[in-house]
Amino acid sequence: MATLSGETLSERAAVDGRVGASASLTVSRPLDPQRIREDFPILGRPQDGRRLVYLDSAASSQKPIQVLDAMDEYYRTTHANVHRGVYRIAEEATARYEAARARVGRFVHAPEPSREIVFTKNVTEALNLIAYSWGRANLGPGDAVLLTEIEHHANLVPWQILAAERGVELRFIPLGAEGELDLSDLERLVAGVKLVGVTMCSNVLGTLVPMEPIVAAAHAAGAVVVADAAQFAPHLPLDVSALGVDFLGFTGHKMLGPTGIGVLWGRAALLEAMPPFLGGGEMITDVCLDGFTPAELPWKFEAGTPPIAEAIGLAAAVDYLETFGLDAVRAHERALTAYALDRLREDHGSRLRIHGPSDPARRSGVLSMALEGVHPHDVSQVLDQHAVCIRAGHHCAKPLMRLLGVGATARASLYLYNDRDDVDALSAALGDAIRFFA
């Protein structure tokens, strides 16, 4: 049997399968990041005579030429508004837009891609759509929503707005040891709730959340489950049917696609029962002065001119990722994360703290760091002088920052175009920051 860093694929599938990956992973040939970088024009751009080391993919990934070409070709040859025109290029644009929907649906194994995949402008809008449409139709005073203490603001603030408006109770699964969730009190927390919202992977800690027990407990309590897969979908295989959630959102720009497009998947029966989120063109079947009739799924949730070129770009990104296989992407990132954890701890010892699980099998390639005596923004600025790009800040997770006892972290994040040379460059630049501020 093939091995990955001493672990059999079946053993890794047992870990990754608990967070929504396929249980039958077969890793194809290992990734070649140096070859992959040739597909990314920006990664060939020098900065002050140095090779650009991009370690901020958790914020936004870079785009391969295949995605850029797909969008450019659409604008050059096919652009017209969709669903309206009967002339040839309008019909071609509509066909390409709907083909992109089908392609994204296959990516997440949606049972009914043509009805269940809703294009939004990002995952934040996807999660707001659920809160404003499903939430306002189903939640009222005395109802409860269960979230986690590691949520991104996108899966927290919409529910806080709803709670203030409707008198809904918010509960939270607490942060446990090593940045993992404490599920010991899950049965009590989930009792009586109508919705459970959970990130599948923390954008701060890298924690891969064990979805299976959470989904099972939620459904046993009669609650629907909303999964934020923004940090998961770009890195691991995703099957919404196997996962068992009711809604799931992710975003294009973190998975090699363009900005300006996100995805909401929802069970068709739930989406069918929900009122529209935005009103205007495209989302109607008929309009009178005294009312309107909404369009069928999924168009009733896509008011106005949709992100046509962006959908085509996202489909191209999916094609690109699947030429390697998400299992191979996961294998590469996990091995590289293990190397990074070992290298950074060896080089910098107690001066550097890396938040989150110590076991690479239980985390993604997100590395949120605290360098003793140095503010994260100063760390980022010093690293930029080495052409090493990382993110510094609260990462849209301020409640989690408070639980960690910090105002911000310096965050490096790994992807399929990164390799050990990038980790070595990161470690060397961190060493320079330590010396500079000593």
C-alpha cells in the first residue's frame, strides 16, 4: 500500500473522512510545486531581486493561467447577458454559465446541481443568504442557534444580527485543547436548537473539525446544519451527500478561482421552501404592481446580472484542481505542514508559538504564529523585505483572538504551489525578524 510520511492512505482516510473527505482516497503521483508554479504568472514576478514566496492563500489564492485564459476567452468571444437573449452569443453565454454551475455541483457531489448550486459573490453572502432567508422564515423568540467559538465573522455576525432582531439564543461549542473543539458537552448544547453552524476548517488554527459527531447530534436534535467550507473546499475532497449537512458555502478566490464569486449548496427541499434573499431582475417569473412570483431554483436566489465570467473562471479552477486530485493536494499539504511545524520549531524554539493542533493529520496548512516580543504586523513587514508574503491581523475571528489571549497573529498558509524551499525562506525571514527586534 502507498504511504504518505509513514501513514497509510487508509489511516489518513480515517482521519480526513471524519471531516467530510472521501473515505476512499487514492493519491495519484505526488505534486511538483516547481512545475505547478509555472502555471501562475504572478509567482514568476520577482520582488527586489528575490523570488516571490506567496504564503497567504488562506486569505486569497493565486490564479493559474488556465483560469485567466478561460475568463479572457469568454469576454473576447462570448460575452452577453444570460437567461434573457435569444441571439446566438447570449445563448452561448447562458450555456457556459449553467455548465459552470453543473461543474461546481459535480465538484461537491451535489445530488441536483442544476437546482442546488446557487452562485453568490462570496461565501459571506452565501452564509448571509441562509441567515436572512431560512433564518427569518424559521427562527423566532426563544429559538436557539449553535455555533462554535472558532467561527469566522462570516458565520457569526449574520446570526448575531438575527439574534438581536428576533430574540434568538446563540450557543457556542467551546474551544478545547490544542485549538480543537471540546465536544464533551455537545448533547446538552444541541438540545432544542434549530440550526447548527460550523466551520469545517479554522482559518486561524488550521483545525479540521470532526463533522460526523456534530452532524449526527444536530440531526438527532432536529436541527439543520450549515457548514462553512471556505478553508476546506480548496484543500480536501468534499462530498455533501456523505457529509450529511443541509447547507454548505465556499468561495472561489481561495481555490484558484476569481474574486467575486461564491457558492451556496443547499438541499433542494430546503431551498424550495425559502423566500428570496434579494429582489429585482432575474429572480422572478412574473411581477405585478401588487406582487411577484419568484423564479424556480436556483435563479430565485440570483437577483440581477450574475457573475458570469467569474463562474466560468471558477469552473476552470475546479478543472485545474481535479487534474491533480484533491487527495493529492491534501497529501502534499499535509506533508509540507509537517515539515513546516518541525522546521519552524527547530529553528526558533520557544521564541515562536504556532497556534492549533500539533498533529498535521488534524489540521490544514494554516500556521498562525506568535513571535515573542514582536508584533505580527512588524513580522509581516520584515518578511515582505524578503519577498515572503504572509497575513497579519485578527483574520476576521476576533472572538477567537480573545480566547487565545492575543490581538493578532502572523499567519502563513500553504497551498499546492508551495514547497520546502518556501518554508525554508519563511524560517530564514523569521530569523531575521528575531534578530532585528532583539
